[in-house]
Amino acid sequence: MDPQSLSGIEEIDAQHKEIEETARAVIEAVAARDKWHVVHYILVRLYELLRFHFAVEESVMSIVSFPDIATHKQVHREILAMVERLKAASLDPQSCGHDETMETQFGFLTRIVDHDKSFDDFVVANIPGLRN
Ligand SMILES: [Fe+2]
Ligand SMILES: [Fe+2]
């Protein structure tokens, strides 16, 4: 994981790391032209990791009264909707997620933690001692 992407909050960083690794596994499975069920299984895993992670972040946002919560939640909804679409598309053995358009979309997943910077800084500023 890019050190620039680390928030310094142990639990959040661990979740981001697992999400990034799983997103990379999707990209690699598509690049290797793995069978549709392999791609689908990893996308299901990615979706569940994201759903859990976003629920954690949104709970913390409420607790610390993060001012941009509505915008941040909207980004979460858009990412989940995109992964949901990919998950559904991967069920089609004909497409198998192997077209270039889908590879481009999978590429976006590796930057899934980028939108958290202002949230991480706000949380650290409002919960002293959280950053390692
Ligand atoms: Fe995040
Ligand atoms: Fe987020």
C-alpha cells in the first residue's frame, strides 16, 4: 500500500489494505482471463469488505460530527453501486469481465481509499491519541 495513503489509524489502514489487495486480485484475475466464477467470487468478497468498511467509517463520522458526511456517504454509495454492477456483470460467463471497459473500471478500485483523506484528518484531530 502506498505510504501516502496511510491514515495512521490502525483499524482503518488494515481495512484499506485488505480492500486494496482484494481489488488488485480482481484486476489480476481479469488480466489472467480467469473463469467468470473466480472473478465473481473475488468481487463478492470485495463488495462485502467495502460494505463493512463504509459502515464503520459512517458510524465514526456520525460520532465525531464530520461536516462532509453527506458527500462522503454519496461517494460510498457510488462505489458500492459500481461494484454491484461489476458483480452482476461477472455472472455472465460470456463477458467474464474480460473487456477493456471493465478493466478500466477495476483500475479505479485501487484508488478507493483516496477520498478518505479529509475524513481521516478530521477524525485524528477530534479523537486525540488515535494516530499511531
Ligand atoms: Fe475508507
Ligand atoms: Fe470513505
